[in-house]
Amino acid sequence: MTKIKLAVAAGSYCGGCDMSIVDLNELLIPIDEAIELQYWQLAADFKIKNVKALKDNEIDITLYHGPIRTSEHAELAHLFRKKSKVLIAYGACSCFGGIPQLANPFTASELLDEAYAHGYNMDDSGPNHMRTSSEYKKGRKMTLPKLLDSCMPLSAEVDVDYYVPGCPPVRDQWLVLIDIITNFIKNGELPPKGTVVAGDKARCEECGREKPDEIVINKFFRPYEINPDPKICLLAQGLICMGPATRAGCGNQCTGDANMPCRGCFGPAPEVDNPGLKMLSAIASIAGAKKEDELGEAGLKKLVDQVVDPFGTFYRFAVPQILMHLKQKKAKEEKSDSTK
Ligand code: SF4
Ligand code: SF4
Ligand code: SF4
């Protein structure tokens, strides 16, 4: 039997996406015999020079996790795109930018100053060179990849075939992925380009918690501040839950037994262009509802100020992808207007 050539490559990753594959255990058995691993740093000491030596499209499927944060990640993305028939963005970071995109309000030099002000200095001779202060004094140079000014999803750099969101992705998605891989091995068939391996509705629709007809919030809580009722909608209990604006498919990882609000790691729900905005408008309509007169402007402001870190809460995973999507949508609309 011809084996399928598989690679797992990574940008600025945390290791969680790797572990989500290791955790599959027995699920991998049906495809184990049919796979020839070409690259996966977690599994063995694979070398990039060997990947470079492969013919174009010689790898059948590459899973790329982590976002593009440095020049090296961008180079890897182009290399694996060139060498792979199918490139899959695996995990929230690769699909949308993920947690590392929270640093995007700051430039690369601001981040370097913040992280290394006391240990490292930028070298004047070029952005790719940094020296530790002791190395600096000795006049020796360390060459590191250039930290790019923004952290971006894989699709900002190269053409992506499929998306597997989640931080990290879960077993249910792997059941679908294994079907895709098995079908590809047996019949050479693949799903339509752009397929998102996740649900096709919003998280609230798969949640199962009781949602009151009318939600009124008089106090917002952070998850550690209350022990919420496990049957009632968390948003209705004053916890910011991103469920209304997030794509389904995780199988209630947080809002189920964990009794925690959704943070939005599956990315925007279908038809939701801007999840943060959707949540902000939903929350604005329920915060202090029916008590506006009693609270007054100052009281309402005090209530809304209880939402700590609005950017990190409402836009935790996907700002670069949201902006790319809105830009593409605008360009499409302008093109369609010009042809009328
Ligand atoms: S998606 Fe989550 S688990 Fe995967 S690399 Fe990013 S932060 Fe880590
Ligand atoms: S807001 Fe959260 S807790 Fe409420 S129904 Fe939606 S996903 Fe469930
Ligand atoms: S509940 Fe939300 S944050 Fe938790 S795994 Fe599901 S999509 Fe991600």
C-alpha cells in the first residue's frame, strides 16, 4: 500500500496543538499504518534541509499550527505550502492569529524592549541581529529570526486548504479529520477547499444550558468570583460568555462540565463578521436593562467598567482574521458595485 506522506509544522506555537495530536492515542491506530511522517519536531529530530530536498507537492498533507510571528515562521509556511498537496491551518493560532495576536497593538520593537530591555539589545546593523548585553560587550552577534510587526494567521502568508479551529482542536474534529485522511488515502477525494472542520452554527445552539427569555445583568463576574449554576446560561449569570458569537463544534468543552464561559477559541460563528462587536452590542442591551433610570449614566458606566480587559475578552483569538475577512468583503462589494 502506498503510504500517505504527512507533516506537522509550526509557527509561534505553545505546544498545546502538538499535545492534542499526542492525546488522540487509539484514534490514530486506523491511520498509523497508512502514514509516513515527513516532519514533526515533537516526534523526532526531523531536519528542514530534508524537507527542502523533497519535490514540490511530495508531502500529501501538512498540518501547520501556531501563527506567523517571525520571518522564520513565514519561510516555513512558504516551504510547506510548496512541498504539500494539502495545507491545513491547525488550531486557533494558525486559523486566526490566536492568543499571540493579543500583542498586535504593540510594534516589534516595543515587544522586544519590553521582553528583553535588561538582557538584550537590538543590533544597529539590521533587524535580524540581536545581542545579549554580555555578547554585545564582547562584540559577538547572535542571529535570530526577525520578529514581524504583527502576528498573523497562516492564510495571511500562503494559500490554505482547510481550517481546524480550537485552542487546541478536540477529538471530535479529529474524527472528521481522520475520515478526510482515510477518504483521501482510499479514493483520492477531498472536501471543498476552505472547509472549516467544526460546527456550522453558533456555540449557544449546542450548549444546552437554559437561557431565560429575557437576560438582565446587574453585575458582571470574572469566572473565579462565582460558582455558577451548571444548568443556566452563564451570560445570564453575569459571566461574559462568547457563545453567541463563536462557532460550534467543541462539544461544550468549557460551558459543559467545566462550568466555565466560552472564550471564543473556535473563532467567529458563521455569518458573524465581527464577534467582539456582536458581543458588545448584546451586552450593551442587557447590562442594567430596565434599571437605566435608577442607575443613571454613572451607574451604567460603573457596571460596564466591571468588564475587565475588553480587548482580551471580546477579541481574544481572531482580530487579524476578522480584519482580513472584512477587507476581503469590502473589496468584493466594491467590485460588485463597479460592475453594476
Ligand atoms: S491554538 Fe492554542 S494550543 Fe494551539 S498553538 Fe495556539 S495557543 Fe497553543
Ligand atoms: S451564552 Fe454561553 S452559556 Fe449561554 S447559552 Fe450561549 S454558550 Fe451557553
Ligand atoms: S467553549 Fe468556547 S473557548 Fe471553550 S473550547 Fe469551546 S469554543 Fe473554545
